[in-house]
Amino acid sequence: MANQMKENFSVKETKPSIRAKKPLHGPTTSFDLVEEMLYLYVRIEKARGVPVQSHLQVELKIGNYRGATTTTAQSPQGEFNWYQVFAFTKSRLQDTTVHVSVKADGGVVSKCSFGVSEALRRVPPDPQLAAQWYRLADTKGNGFGGELMMAFWTGTQVDEVYNVASHSDAVAALSDDGLLSICPRVYHTPRFSYLRVNVIAAQDLVINDINNRVQPVQVFVEASVLDCKFRTKACSTKTVDPKWNEDLMFVVAEPFDATLVVEVYEKAVVVNGEVRHGERLGRCEIPIKNVGKRTDRTPAASLWYDLKLVPDQPRFASKINMRISLDGGYHVFDDPTDFPSDLRPSAKVLWRPPVGTFELGIMSASGLSPIMPKTSVDTFCVAKYGPKWVRTRTVIDNRSPKWNEQYMWEVFDHCTVITIAVFDNKYLLQGGEVAAHQGIGRVRIRLSDLDSGKVYTNSHPLVSLERSGVMKRGELQLSYRFCPTSKFNVYTRYPEPLLPKLHYILPLSVPQILILRAQAVRLIQKMLQRAQLSGEVVQYVLLDNKYSFSTRRARANFLRCKKLQESFLVCKQQFDRLLSWSNPRHTIGFIIFLIAALCFPSLALASIFFTISGVGAWGYRKRPRQLPHIDTELSQLNSVDRDDIAEEFDGVVTEERHVQLQKLLVVVQTLLGDIAATGERVQSLLSWRDKRATLLVLILSFIAGLVFYFDFLDLRVFFYGPIIWMFMRPFIRGLNLPSYFHNFIRRMPSKIDSML
């Protein structure tokens, strides 16, 4: 049963008919990772000479498929203008003739028709087909009924009008929001930066009755950007010159048109048994576009700002001292911490050239199940990598939809992850009701697992955990490839720090990163909502459950750590067997090896490195043949009961003791997961999952073996060199940056990709 479950959730290779896996012949397009889909495009531009002066509408009919333009009035030039494009899937056409009708007040005024076989084939980059005037006949088919300017041709999804055309499988009676929700779109989120507000002190605050209070006055500072507010701790010193020296950090987006509002408040106190609410002691506003930028650890200038009680009313007495800066040397986190899609700093001057491109073909899905209350499935896909989001068109009422859309991203670090999610479009509910889009499943692909230039065509399972247990809601067929511009640049990325240098020089705490990430996600939601991508889609794609309590995940992380210890236990058992002389030949051989190591230490070290190279090269035969997938045994999905599921889905817990226990267990759970991930990254050095990294390890091990075999390097340098290096001054070692070995291990993949 376990093997059957594992097989159901595995990644399966498919063999679609795509140009990337065929020899080039005939006309070519840039869409070589998806199957070619033929469409009959009809562009209606204008009409003239129609013997009706009222509003007109053009309707296209081919079999059971219909398409209608908007109703428009006559222009001063005597023409009716539309400029609308309609797309009919040729594989689903039920007739060979397209009937065109011009309607006024619901009745047909004039009409014409043309055959599907008359449509010419167009392959970009050929220019668009020019529209022509076609004669319209009256309702009897004899008299002159005006002229209609239109163009029709046969094209594919590569055509420029594909994204703006009204497709034949779209619902006719849709609102404007509904029509926008079914069209493909590409979104780009702006660059984010951290705004650091270091509140130092204030002076000459006007506080009422400061000498008559029993309790010392408590003053705090509240800073806000848009709807995000943070405050400092209250300064309990009984003085009009309080001091704080605290950092408040915000996430802001270019072009930095927001305003930083800083207010000084008096904390609520009890006076004569009555609660006296705090008063505002001053306020100042600083436009963020006027704030200085920094990319290193150099502190910003300390400036004094005037505090005002009423706008436009200067108050010389009260001032506040702050250091405000836009820290462009950090990477602003918005992705889940274990699945980053971009690791570049905010400042563009710190960016390095891209290492390659990643192309993704979203082909089709199969076996999709409807989500209540709907009985049909209207699906679309969203893919996110870095600041670029893409959304495919919505396929109406089809459990095996075909999109065949292709997209491309620049890759600046191949140790990143792209996320593809499938959604059910809830804007298409009957009755015009608008609801939240429902996520069907999510697929993540780590680019370092891909071979350079190889075209992958796989079917990925769409797995979700629900109250009824783990469910497979279908499969998503994808094609993708990673094409590096230079393999040398890819290999040189491994010893570099994973994050920008400022993260190690002035590190942010984990709670700070989580708060700032939540701010970034809210900003992305607001920005993409204005571009007709709903907030629940963003929330589903960027969902990070690493820091949420789950007994199931805690158990899974514990078993991962336990499995890592098994390798150490095996080594201990083998050592005990040597001591007990269970196999005398092995024991004698080990003793001979120890004597040789004492007599010839260089030869012993060379043997160790040669052994590592040999074991790694021998493991190439057993390298992973498929990409990571959801492992039900690793995720402990088979042992989930109702209490565990309710614990994951119910966010509100009433018992205070249980809440405290959850907080403690979240730390333990996260720590276990990080320990297990680190051990798995070490194990993956020779696993050939990241083939480039394993190849580097083998080459370095072989070179080290040669060095020690021919005694090129004195052993004292090998032993004492790292110790001397550790005790060198920080500026010599690189400003406390992680070591090359640490960076290399940090970039290795782990089994977190198979965790749900």
C-alpha cells in the first residue's frame, strides 16, 4: 500500500509532441516547449453603409460556438467601430462555415459568411493580416446590406492577439471582472527595500504635570508607513529628553511615494485611581523618496526632526533624533524561506549578471476534481519566479484542460525554486457571484536539480492536505529546461554566500525576517489585486507553513533526524565488529591501515580522498532518475489522524497553556527540521541529485588525493593552516562572511522538497 501511494504521488515522465524534442523542419516559433494548438482568429474592426442608424452588434456563429462584439453607436464619420478579436479552437469546430450577422435591437440587419478553409495560415514573425472590406447582404440574401471590415486567419497560441482574444470556450455572460479573470497576464512586482528607522532620542518634550505624578512618565514613539505601524518600548525615565535607541523596520516599494509618519506619545497612566489616556506629544512626516540609501554597514546620518502638534504649525522646542535609511544591501524576503525564487539584494548596483534562463511550458492537466459548491472545474495556472508572475487563461468547464503556454525567466542564481499552482476560478459561479479562488494544488521545481539544456517533460501530482486527509486532485503536465549562459559561472556560484553580504555583516533576527516577510506579502497582494490577480492566489503561492505548529511535521522532522543518526550507528556497529574480531580479515586489514597511516600520513590522507572520489563516482549509477516529489512516508501523511489535521487547520486555540506549548514545540519542530536539512545537504554531496555540485566534490577530492599522494603540501600546513586562518583579523577573513564550505553546503538540496 505504501509503495502504491508513493507511486501515485511520484513525478512521471511524459512524451508530448513538442518541437524541442524533434528535429527542426518547417516554420519555427519561439514556443517549442508546448504542443501547438490551432485557432481560427477573426478580427472585427468596423462597419459602414448599414441601413440602420441605431446601435449595432456583430455576432459570429460556427456550429454551437458563438461570439459577439459589444454594442456600439455610430461615429460622426458614419462608421461603427469595434476592433475585437475572437478565437475558435479548430480541433473543436463543428462546422466548416462561419456565419457573420450584424444585429440591431436584437434583430439581424445584414449578414455574410466565409469558409474555414479560406483562412490563411500565419506564423509569427509574419506581420498581422490586414483587414478587408466584405460585402454584407440583407436579410433576404440579395440586397446590399453594407460593408464589414474584418480579417480572419489560422494561427497558434504564439499569435500576438492570443492574450486579448475572446475564446470560444469562454462564458458569454460574464462581468468585466470575470472577463479580466480568464485572460492570461504577466505581472511584475516592483523592487522592495527595507526602511530602517533608528529612533535615538527626543528633546524638550512638553509633558503636562510632570512634577505632580507619582508614577514616572512613559513616552514611546510610533512610526507608520501606509497601514503598517510599529512602536518602540516606553522610556520610563522621568525626563523631557527620553532616549530609546531602537530600530523599527518596514518594507517599502519603489517608486517610494509613501510617507513615513513618526509620532511621540505619552503612555496611558493611572492618576488618582483614574486611567488617563496618553496624549500625542508631537508628530513629523518624512517623504521616503527623500531618505538616503545605503548598501553597506555605514550608518546613516543622525538628524534632528521638528515635532509638531498641528500640521503647518512649527514647534521649535520639541525635536526627535533619528537615523533613517533605505537599506538596499538586504534581500527582501517574500517567498517561503525554504523555497526562495530570488536572492538578489534590493539595490540594483549590487546585482550580478544572470547565469542563464529558465523556460517553462504549462501544457495541460488531467484528473481534476471539482471543488464545492461548484460542479464544474474552471482552471487556470499561476507561476511565480522572482518578481515575475504569470497567469494562464482560464479553461472553462474542463477536467482535462489544455493551456500550452510558454514563459521565460532570467536566472540570477540557479539554487532557487519556481512555484506553479493550479486554481479553480470562482469568478465564474452561476448567478454572477464573486468568491475566492480555490487552490487545487502546487508544484515546486528546484532549478539546481535540472541538467543544463535538457528538456524535461513531466507530469507532476497535485497533492493537498485537507481535513479528510491527503488527497491527489489531479496531475499537471509541464515541460521546462534550464539553459545556463556559461557553465563556469554556474559552478562559481557554489562557494559564494547564498544571501547578500549585509545579511551576515548586520544580520536580522528570525522574528524580524518573519514580520518583514508578512509586510512584503501584504504589499504584493495589494499591488496584484489592482492588476486583477486576487489576494488569495498570492497567499496560496507564497504560503509558508514552516513556522506554523503541526504535530505531523514535528514527527516527520524527528524521524528525519533519527534516520540521519542511523548512518552513525552503522559506523559504530562496524567499529564494534572490528574490536570484537567478528571478521579477523577485516580487523587485520584495519590494523595494517592504521600502521600505514602512522608511517605514511600523506598516503593515508590521499587514500581517504581517493576513496571519496571512488564512492561518489560509483554512486553515479544510482543517481536520482526523477525529480523530488511528495513522499507520503517522509511527510507522515499515512499516520495522520483527525486530531492532527484539526490541529493544523484550526488556527485559534483557547487554552493558554496549549498556546505556550505550541510556541515551544514550533521552535523544537523548526530546529529539528533545520538539523535534518543540514545533515541531508551533507549527504547529498555524493548523491548526484545536484550533478554539478557532486562533480565539483569529486574533482576537489581527487585533486586533494593527488596533493597528499605526491606530498605537494606539508601536513603541518593542512592541520595548522585552518587554525591560523580562524584566528586572523575579521577584515582579512572577509568581514565574518561564511566559509566556502558553509556556502557550498547551504546550496545543497535536502528532502524538504518532498515535504508537504
